[in-house]
Amino acid sequence: MKRISLGICLLLANACLAAQPAWVESPDQAGFRYAIVGSAMPQQMGERAQFKMAEFSARQAFAADQEVFIASVQKGNESDSSQNFESQSTISTSRFQSFSTLQFVEQWQNPETGELFLLYAVK
């Protein structure tokens, strides 16, 4: 009876460990002000290379998610004696200035595929 109970406990523990966290599919639902996920498949160079590739993936997702607005005003005045031309540009972002603003929060590795997922967020 103890063997059966132990086997069931181990089976349930593996099932719980294998469950994909919700943030893998929906980082915005993770409960942070801003969150982003990067992922990478296993690398020939090992676990550290896989982690770095997943971090690079998160950096790419961060860059793609930035909203940059550029406002430009140009004025031209022409008179008999001179020509004046003025130009002003304003750049504003609605997110964060750099990836370093984010903190590494959690990682999860898919036991079936070996794909590594990293969650970065602003708390």
C-alpha cells in the first residue's frame, strides 16, 4: 500500500511540475505593471547558451513592444529680404526607456520540448 501511495504522490508531483504557468502565454496577466516573455529551444552549447538566447528573445520582444511617437513641426517664412526655415522634433515613448528597467522574475522549462521561458517584469 505504501508503494502505491508513493507512486501516486510522485505522479501528481510530476504533473504539477509539468503544468505550464499562465504567464508563458499571457505575460500581461501575470499581475505586474508590465511583463514580457522570452524563450529559446535547447542549444548545442548548453544551458547557459539557452538562457542567453531566451534573454535575447525577451529583449527583441521588448524592443518590438515599444511605442515611440515623433512629432515634427516645420515652419518656413519667405520675404523679399530673407528666407527662414525652422524645424523642431519631439520624441516621446509611452513605455520604459531600456530593457534594464525590467527584472528577471521567473523561468519555466517545458519538460516535453526542453524550451526555456523567461519572465521579465516591472513590479
